[in-house]
Amino acid sequence: MLFDRLGPGERLALEELRRDRDFYGILRPREGAAGLGIKSVDRETALLFLTLRDPGPLPSYVRQVLGEAAAPAMTRLVADGVLEVEAGGDLVSGAAAVASFHQGGGELGNSRLARLSIEALRYGQALAFDDPLLLSFRLYSYNRRPLTPRWQQLLGSAEAVREHLGIGRGGPNRKILDRVWEGRPPSEAWLSWRARAAEPLSSREGVTWKLYVSPEPEALAGSFGEILEALAAARTPQFKIGADASGLLRPDKIVAYFPSFERLAGAAEAIASRLGGIPAQGVPFTSEIRSESRSEIGGEGLLSWGADPPADDPHRSRGGGESWRLWLTHRLAQALLGAWASGSGSMEPWRFALERLRLEGVDTETWTPGALLWREGEGR
């Protein structure tokens, strides 16, 4: 539907989309087509959709305009249920269509983080939620440790959390914290610090590189001082840690920010050298860090990385503020819902979700972003 023909409330809600000069309007699913959702479309997609309301071959102008990008672009539209293709005499889309031309795709990763990510997807499939945001949150939170009465008692206040981490007044880790970093205003979920020698967090292209440090909760207090020493040696511009019991039980309990992958890898080497053998929790939908010898730094998921897209990247959600892992889980959740809606028994929903993400340029064997998403870091 053309933007101008939407109701006043919808136009107001979607006003920011008009900043894109190619924006046309939205596609609404037909009544009863659960799991598809509303999609914004540009003029070229709208023209193609209107052209193919009467089934026929792909228009030649599409191949002329898109060239080699035509096939993957059309595959994404078919996977999302926008277009249908003929298979076995039927018009199909979504998981049913992907299953018909699926050639095996990428392999499943063998690292612990890759296995955790697949477990999270299978868990999401078993939930069978119909709310994409709730499903995304469950995927995002996978591998969080339960908030037991023991943890509630041990970390029941902000003061108790700081004492547990050794950063309260007179704590053993307070001196290095105050020497290298200055505290930022705390949020409900995080305690954050920024280096006193301030520098940009992002690369020149606007990419922010994130190092996840994920010891098991029981190992955190005894290792936090060593983590701080390593982050200081690596000149870490900024880092944060969970502000309460729930935050220290999440897998991504410590996140450090860097302007380049090289700086991030250096910090990971420093931490790994200090914390060899420490039990790891592991953050799903993140990438392991490898050294030049291709061996994993901080094995079993203790250390991993992600990279938030630039704020002006067209693949990032409008309004900004969407992290790499949220970017992934939002799309995985929508793909799971789309697979359920298509009703195909040829491909399990979790496998379809992987295939749909691969179409965006994500390597779901290693959970690394591809060149479609970044302007830096290709081939990591």
C-alpha cells in the first residue's frame, strides 16, 4: 500500500521511513497469513510486486538492473513470502520454497558457541510463540543462568554487587578501575566505565567491535581483577558489566568496546593468557576469536566477538540502538514464525531460520557478519 494512502496513525508511526528517497509504502499480509508481518518496500520492490500479481517469468528489467544480485534478492523475497515460485506444479513461498531449491547450504559449526546457537534456535522452535519480539528476547537470553535464591541473597543490592566484584570502597579491584577508567552514569542493567584517555569507540566506518567475556558466574569474582588488568593493558576505551544478579547471570555479562578488530583481538589474547582454564558460560550468536595459528583464543566460549553495524547502515533497524545479537535474533525469530506460517514439513523451522540469515550475508557456521553488513572486517 502506498504510504500516502495509509491512515493518519500509520503515517505518523512510519514517518521516519520517508527519509529514504526510494521508499514507496508497506506490504501487509493477507488476512489469516500469520507470521509474515508488515514490510516496508522501496519503489523497485513495489513495481515488481505489482507486476507479478499475474504470475509469469521474472521481468528482464530486474536482471538488467540487479545483475548478479538478482538471484539472491529474489530468493530473499520468496523466503519472506513476498513472492512465490513454481515448484512441482504449485506456487510456494517461505520455508516450502526454500526447501525446494535448498542445496545443503552451509555446514553447521562445530565450536561450542556454534552448538549453543543451534540449541537456542531449537529451543525457540519448541516454544512456538506467535509474538516475534518475545521470541527474539528468548533467543537473545538463551544460556542465561537461573536466578536462584542463593544468587538473590548474594547479589541482592547494588552495594552487594560492587563488593562481590571487588570494586566497592576499599575493594581489591577499585584502584585499577579508578586509575584507568571513569564511571559513566549507571543504567538499570549495566555498570559502565570509559577510559580517562578518551578515544572514539567506533572505526572510521562507524563499526563498533565488541568483545564478550563470559566466565561462569561462580568464577567471576575470582577472575574480575585479572580481566580488568588485561583490559587496561589493551587500552580498552569502554566496557560494561551487569549491574545486578540477573545481569551477572546472563552469558554476555561483560562487554568491552574497541575501534578495530585488531585491538579487540589483542585484548582477548591478554585475557586468555591470564585466565587459562577458567570455566566458560558462552554467548550464543557470537563468533569465536582465532589467533594467527587458527587456534581459538579463550576456548569453549570464554571470549567471543560481535560488531554492531554503523548507525547509517541500511541493514540496521531504523532509529538505531540495535546490537549485533539483537539484529540476529529479531530476524531469526521472524524466520521461525515465517516457517510455521508456511506449514512446510520439508524443512524444520530452525533450519529455515539459518538459511534465511545466510541470505542476508551472515555466515551461520561461525556467526560472523559478511560484507553486506559492514564496510570493514570482511573475511574475519
